[in-house]
Amino acid sequence: MEKNIKLLIITHCFPANRDEMVGNFLYDFSKYFRKEGGSVTIFTPKMDSKYDYDYIKKSVDDIVLFSWKGGTKRLAEMDKKSINDLFKIISLFRSGNRELKSLLQERKFDYILSPWAIPNGYYASSVNKKLKIPYAIWALGSDINNYSKNPFLNILIKKGYKYCDYSFANSIGLCKTVLDKYKKFTDILTTNREIPSQNIEYREEEKIKLIFIGRLEKVKGADILIDAVHLSGKSSKINVTIFGDGSERETLEQKISSYGLSGSVSIEGFQNAQTVANKLKESDYLVISSRSEGMPVVFWEAMQTETPVISTNVGDIKHYCDLYNVGRTVEVDPKKLSDLISFIVEFRHLRKVLSKNCKKIAKLISIKSSAKKFYNFVEKRVQK
């Protein structure tokens, strides 16, 4: 069989340019899938972003943007209680469904991959009954852990799993959750992406340098980190950089001010990939203080820069920290995270021990290996 598998990736998150962080693992995944011999088309909603098509075409063969009533905010950023955002969500589902049907009537694909069970698994299930194109769902945490709590969205998630050909998830815990909730055997497919090479080296400084990278939403727990720094009583020995933005930003900035932490904690918004890579490299630890996770992409990014992790015990983080000795975890509690921060401030030599192990895990688990695994899977599927 000639190696020319035509893959359609349905996703509501794909980077419009090299500086966007949303869905950036799919950029590298698509690039490596093509290197295996396949072709990749991205189907995604049009956002109010500056699209760099030269950059995009280095990863995929084609990108199809569909119009809808939104564009300024991603699904995860929308307020589900806002009438205005609710209309945009309805438009996202309806327009995506309609435009996908139109696309598949014009062009043929061998297989469909739907990262995030909602809305993308729903899109694929809606066209499957008539067009019979096999599809796999790739659960990534937020879709199952958060949206499944909404009765209406959970119905759509169930529909996606009912008709899907196969199921993947980006963490061990999420594989178990999908099996338990939707009775679908699920294989692991990690979402780590490649980050730019760093033009700096790590240097130990007087203050310990912590970095948080993520959306400023309740589930990501930036407030837990800020509370922990305050409770530690060691803010004069700590420098915390927060890369990210979201609906909680103003509240977090007020908390920083009220605690008198303005000299120790800074929120700097979303940053480009090179800035993130450099900051990770020069930091002592990446902090993941989430209330819920599958397996965050930023964990794998930290491994590539040899930066250890301190984290709340969510998703698979404790599994990898313990197995490879690349970090420490505590329960989701500001006081316990505070105690861990106090510990790493006093025992600076721990960083050197943990850092040595980070590069090893980065070589073992990569987005390149995920793309190769999925290509081999699809090749066998379409040969049936």
C-alpha cells in the first residue's frame, strides 16, 4: 500500500502563528505524521488572530477555517452563564457541524482524529452515520474532567464515544476515566510538544526562581500558588513569574497586591514559545498548582529544559515525578504547597539532583513518538 494516508484533524484549538500556545502540540504532531508519509488537513474555527500561513504550511498540508459568531475567546475561556457567550458556543457547534459536512462532501479522507472529546468528537460523530469515515477521539483532560459535568455536553460526549472507531487519551488516569464513564477502552497518546532551543544556561541565584505557565482560570490554580507563597513567609527569597492570561487575572493581581507580594510575584500574560523556553531554562522549578489535570503539556516542556517540577497531585504528574525522580508533589492545598516551597528554598541542592533526570524522560516520551504511533495505528486501520 502506498504511504499516502489522508488524515483530517478536527480541532477547536490550533496555533495561528508561532507565538500562539493553544493547541501547539498539534503543530508538531502534524509535522511528524507527515514525515511518516501521511497528509494532514486541519479543520478549525476562524479566530481573531494573525494567521501566518507560511508557518502553518510547515506543519500541515491544508487548514480549513470555518466562520462562526465568535473569534475573540476559545471555548475554555467562555463564560457558560453569559447569554452572549452561550450564543457563541451554539454557533461554534452548529457552524462547525454544517461546515464539516460540506467539507467531507467535497473531499475524501481516510481517517479523522478529534483531539478533545468536545466539541470535536461530537463533530465527527455527527458525520459518521452518513459518511462512515472512521474517527478516533483523543481526550486531553479538560474535555472529560470539566465538560462532562454539564448534562447537555455529556450527552454529546457520549455520542462521540458511541460511534468512534478508537479512543486515545493523554494520561493514564484519563484512560481509566474514559473507560469508566463511557465504556471505551482507551490507549495513551501523550501531547508533549517540542520547544525552541534555549540560548541561555541555568544559574543559581540568591532568590529561588519559580515559573507558572497556564490559563488564569480557577481550575489551573494560580491562586493556590499565590496563597502558598504568602503562607510560606519566605517571599523575600522567592521570585515567581506567571505566564498566562484569563478571567481570573484581575482577581489574582488584587490578591498579589493585598498580600504585599508585588515584589515577588508578577503576571506577564501569554508569551511566545522562545520566551517560555528561555524562562523555563533559567528557572529553578516549574510550578503546577492545578485543581484538576490530565497530563499538562507544560510538564513535558519543563523536562526538555531540565527544569524540575513541584506540583499538586493531579493527573499523572505524581506517577512521572516518582518514577523518574524529576519533581515533588503535594495534595491540592495552599498550606501543603507552601510547605513544599519552604523546603525547596532551604534545600537548594535538590534541584541539581532532580534536573539530571529530566532530560532522560524527555528522550523517552516525545510528540514525535506519539505521531509515529498514531500513523502506524491508522495505517493498519485503513488496510482492513
